[in-house]
Amino acid sequence: MTKNFIAVSWHFGHYAYGSNDVEIDVVAIKGDKRRGLGLCPNAVLRVYPVLKNVCLTDPIGGSASFYDTKVKIVKI
């Protein structure tokens, strides 16, 4: 049986982080729409069954436990 692996870079594709226009102290700062492209893997991470809105974390390092998330790939 062949195993396939999926990888998603955490460095490209956030929900905002400079992609939207903002105003700071009455100064308009133009956002860069390219910064909102891509995807953020947070939406597919496994969550704690009790808390329901917090992803599982690595008990040693404390970071998101994204190596434990399993996905099924479906051709559409």
C-alpha cells in the first residue's frame, strides 16, 4: 500500500495580516490583497473534544499538533 502525504505551508495564506486596508491614528494604510491569498491550515486541525474551539497541542513543545491531523483526499 502506498502512503501519500499532504503538506501545507504555515508561512503563506493567513486570514488577514496586512491584506485589508486599515486606519491608524487617522492615517489610511493600504492593504496588499496578495497577502490574503493561499490557505491557513488552522481550519482543518483536529480540536480538543471538550473545548471544541482549540486545536490539539503538542504536550512537550506546546505548539499546534498539526502532525496528528489526518485528511482524506477526494478528486472533484
